Amino acid sequence: MERLQKVMAQAGVASRRKSEELILAGFVTVNGEVVKELGTKVSTSDVVEVKGVPLAKEEPVYYLFYKPRGVISAVTDDKKRPVVVDYFPQVKERIFPVGRLDYDTSGLLLLTNDGDFAQKLLHPSFEIEKTYVAKLKGVPTYKELRPLERGMRIDNYKLQPAKVNILSTDEEKGHAIVALTIHEGRNHQVKKMFEAVGFPVQKLKRELYGNLTLAGLRPGEYRRLNKKEVTSLLQLAKKKD
Ligand code: URA
């Protein structure tokens, strides 16, 4: 027996939190009866329906994708721009991105149909370490980037200290390549952090996510995560609990 919201999340309906909202709003039935109790336990023999649609029993799948620039981190886009799932035409499961990268950001993005897994990885209290490589307008010194390492305030929110590494500089062209490691995932966080110290981001790529890298992939390509990689991500997420 499992909690209803967990079963819904695992079936790829929505995150666990969203599933709870659907239950409370009266959209979920178990064996034909509306259930609004969040703790309700169901077994595999129970028929769960969300807005009249039975839960599809999908195997959980996990993909590591090298998102190209110019693609939306979503399943659909009302402006008809390319979305990340367009790159998975053979995948039958209802996958969605775990968090998002900006339209103009490239790099490592996970996709899954496991809402519970996604929610664990994205939970603010244990977000996994991510490393971005940014091309900056201007050539900063470590001193100028120190506010990022101390933990800065952005949009009235105190960010946790980040790790900064200047990888290369080009005085003549007036730009620098800088790696930034953070474990939060606030909207446009990296761009806002560099902007705040006077070095706007010209190009951004996510290179690392926990222990995962983009090794062997070109933009637009993906691979499946193996069991060990999935377990180790969940362990990394748990550590900060
Ligand atoms: N920070 C940003 O500013 N953009 C991204 O896409 C990811 C992190």
C-alpha cells in the first residue's frame, strides 16, 4: 500500500505537491469514489482516476539530456518554440524536465516521468550541486567575485555561498570564462548573480549536476541514467536533509 499522492507522482501525473492539490480539489477518485484525504493508501489493485482518466502504469525512466541553446525546458510551449521533449520522439513515457534551464542556456538537464524523483531533487532544502560555466562581459578579479562566494542577496533572498573558479580571461576581447557551483535553483540565478557584481552573462552552460557530466554527448543528444546513477542522485539529495 502506498500513499495516493506518491502513486500519482510515480505515475507521472504531477509532482507530489501538485498531486496533493489535485486530491484536495476533489479531482481524484479511488474505485469510483472521490477521495480528498491526503493520507489515503492505495494498492495496485485499486483503480485511481484523475479527472476521470485512469493512471497509466508507466515504468519510471530517467534521462540525461544535453540541452541545446534555443529550446524551452518544458513539455509544450504556447508560442510553438522547440521544447526539450521534441528531442525524445521515440520515448513513449510522459517525461518532463527536472527543473529548467533558460531558453538561451545549454547543458545538462534531467528528464523523467517520476514526479517523486523530480520533487526530491528540486526540494529547496536539499538541492543538488550544479556547476555552470559562464562567458562574462568584462574581466573580473576574484575580489570582484567574492560576494558570490560569501552568499549574496538577490530579489530579497539570501543565497548560499557559491564556489567560483575563473577558468580563462581575454583582456583584449574583454571577456572571461568563469565556473560557478551552486546548489539552489532560483529563476535566472546565475545570470542575476554575475549581473549583480557588474559582469553580465553572455553565454551559459550547465556542465555538472551532482556527479553527472555531459561526457559523450553532443547538444541535442541524450542517454538513459542507470540504476546506480539514479540511486546516487537520490542519496546526494538526502544528504542535506
Ligand atoms: N541560472 C540562470 O541564470 N539560467 C539558467 O538557465 C540556469 C541557472
